[in-house]
Amino acid sequence: MQRKKRKLFDSSVTGFTAGFILPVVVFIVVYFFRDNDLAFSDYIKSLFRLNALVKLGSLCVFANLLIFMAFIRLKYERTARGVLGATIIYALLILISKVF
């Protein structure tokens, strides 16, 4: 039973999903902890005008380090590999957005 449960969570798809969703959740949490009452679209526009959208996105992806280290510590190497893959895709998107 323990081995079957371990295989369920030790997959790259699980890690990729967690690594893809966590930065979005962090971004939304940052939005809700803001003081002003901006709509979400206005918040995105203001970040874009201030050239802070890419910087905040980079900081949100940094949260993947926490779950990556947690999966490594739990010896879920495949799941950690999925988180790393999602982080690399985010890093490429951020790099492309900084170039253009």
C-alpha cells in the first residue's frame, strides 16, 4: 500500500503541475495583500506600466524552490524533476519577455 501511494505522488506530471500552479497562487496572494482597491486587470496594467510585472513574476517563480526542496527531502525525485521543468519553462518565458 505504501509503495502504491508513493508512486502516485512521485511523478513528473504531479511536480510539473505543482511547479506551474504555485507561482500563479503566489501572484494572486500578493494581489490580495495589496492595500489599494484596484481591480485585477488594473493591477496587471499598473505593473506592466511600471515594468514590474516581469520582476514580480520572477519572484513568484522563486517560490518553486521551496516545493523543490521539500520533494527532494521526501525523496520524490521524479516530482522534483517536474517542478524543475516548470521552473525552467517559467524562466524561459521571463527571459523572452525581458528581451521583447
